[in-house]
Amino acid sequence: MSSKLATKTLMQPIAELLGDSPENTTEYFQCDRNENNANILIPEHQRYYVWPESHQVSLIDSIMKNFPIPLLVFTEHFQNNKKILYVQDGQQRLTTIQRFIQGKFEWNGKKFETLTNKESREFLGYQIACSIISSPTDTQVADIFERLNKGIILTNNDKLYNRKNESIIKFTMNELKNTYEKEFKMYTNLNILNKQRSGLSDVVGAVLSICSNNVDNITTSYERIGMVILKSDFVFTEENKIIVINAFKLYFKCIYNSIKTYQIIKPKKCYLQLSNMFGIWLYWYLKIKPNQSSEEENLSISKFMWFASKVQNNDKGKTIFKDISHRNQRNSNSQVLEAKTNHLLSMKISTNNPKKEVSKKEFVFEINDEDDEEDDEEDEEEDYEEEDYEECRLIE
């Protein structure tokens, strides 16, 4: 049985929470996740600020009329002997109040600096209920976030990112991503730093299915993934890591050879969806490949190379499976993946006369040391930069 949280609830005036002027408010609260000098910070797992101006004005109107607003929830931590409060619930409200103090929008035609003395006193003296949870563990913080957001639609990516300290997710976001940084960038929409945490659930589902050798774990569902990785007896070993890294190496090699063989000059980043090629390839890799002869395996790989070229079409290769229902084309359960895999491998396709043959030697990517700017917009169809494509080479 888990221990009870140490929690206290108190009323705090806005001036004590967020300061009393545009000049000092960021000393109290910092909504910029790259800054960490304030007393109140936003943790990485929180979503980004999304409130439209109508919501912002409505909140300030409630404060000015002394209407109640919902409780704020913080977790209290100590870093370098300094007390830090992380916002677990209420960052939209806190950010809105700070934005008003900074003069970024108006209430009743007035900015903060043009309020009357009486209005300013009432605004800064407004009492907000705050619940402060002292020194919770990482697991407790994740539980708090999920429980507080029960009524809010969180994506699978949001929920998995919230569990980023679980061994398998930490490996996915760090070691695996860093090992194949160039490949993830060039072939997929993976971007765990943007607002959507794009592609995270696809990769975690793939990692889980590989390390467990179980096609039923080829899923993006947080509930299904969590049923496995959140069990007390789940262990993700160093041997598991090697198995996963080798599997991804083979998958990226297949895509690389396809792009070279079929001379796809500016490929789209469409190779991460478990409901499409990635999931079908995983089903083959886990369920069929172990029982194939070398000749059968090579034939399967040539068909996946052909399929990888067709995924570049606007329909992402879905017409290949036109006999499978539209609903099932979007699913990644093992029965659907089995049907798609068997259909692909049974197809009679020409693999002997592509535009250009490619060496079967091992592939690598040259990666330069320049930092790439993170794209904050989800774009699953983004094209390669031509100079990135030209960095690909085969080892001689």
C-alpha cells in the first residue's frame, strides 16, 4: 500500500503568488520552460498554454468580481537547497493572471497598469486556494497529473510522456532516440519536445512489443502499454535494450535501401505509424521472420522495400490493403496486422527491376554536430531537406 501524500491547503493573495508588477512577476512564476530561476515552474509533462483571449478575459473578470476560481495544485520540491513549486493543476490560470500583470491583454478596456488604485489593490489581494504536496516521488507526481486530468482529453503521447521516468520510456526518449537521431529525423515525425509529443506512443509501443516478443503489444494505447510497464514485476534489461536497438537498425536499413533503390529524392516522414508499415514490419519481424529461411527472409525484405516506396504515395500505400475494411486499416491490433502482413507477403510484385540497385552493405548516417532547431508544429508529411538526404552513405 502506497503512503499518503503530505498535503496542505492555504489561501494565497495574487501578489504573493505572482508578484505585484510586470517587472517582478517572473521572479515568482516562470511559464518559459527553458527558465528555472523563479519560485514556481511548469513541469515538462504539462501541456502548453492554449487559452484564447475570451477565456483569459473571463478569468480576470471573475477575479475582479471576487468570484471563486478553482484550486491550484502544486508539488513542492527542493533543488540546490531552494524550494521550488511545480504547477500540477492550474497553469492556464496562473499564466493568464501573469499575462494580465504583464499588460498582454485588457479587461474592460483596461490593462493592469491602468487599473485604478482600488481595482489594483483588489486584484493583487484576491485570495486563491492552493494545495501544496510536499516532496512526492516521480511515480506519485505521474499519478497526481493523471488523476487531476481525468476529465480532460489527454492523448496517448501526453500520458506516456507523463511517465517519462519509467525505464522503457526513458530508454525510448534518450538512448534509442540518440542512437538513431538522424534516422528518426529523416524518416519519421518523432518529436517529443513539441506540443503533441509526436510519435512517442508509436515508438514506445514498438519498443515494448520487441522487448516482450509479443505482437499483442504493437499498440499506441496508453492503457494497454501501461498494463504491462506499470506492473511492479516489469523489468527492462540491458539485454532488452540491445535487442530493441538491433531491431530498429534493421527497420531503418530497410527504409534506407528502399529510398536508394527506388530513387525517392525527397521522401516524406511517414514511417512511424504502427497502423501502417511500421506495425506490419514489426508483426513480420516478431512472428514470421524467426521461422523463415534466408531466401524467404530476403524475399520478404524486398517486398517491404517495395512497400516502403508505395507508402510515399498520398494514400500512404493503403490501396494495397483495399480488401481490408477502412476501420481496420487504421487499427494496429495483431489480427489486423496479421492480415496485412500475410497479404503483403503473398503479393506477386516485381522486385527485380527497380530503378537502381543498392549494395547490401551495412548502412550508417553521417551526423553533423550542428544543433537542429526543434519544430513546435506537428507535421507528419514534412519533406526531407535535400542536404540531409545527401548525408546518407553506405559503408565501404
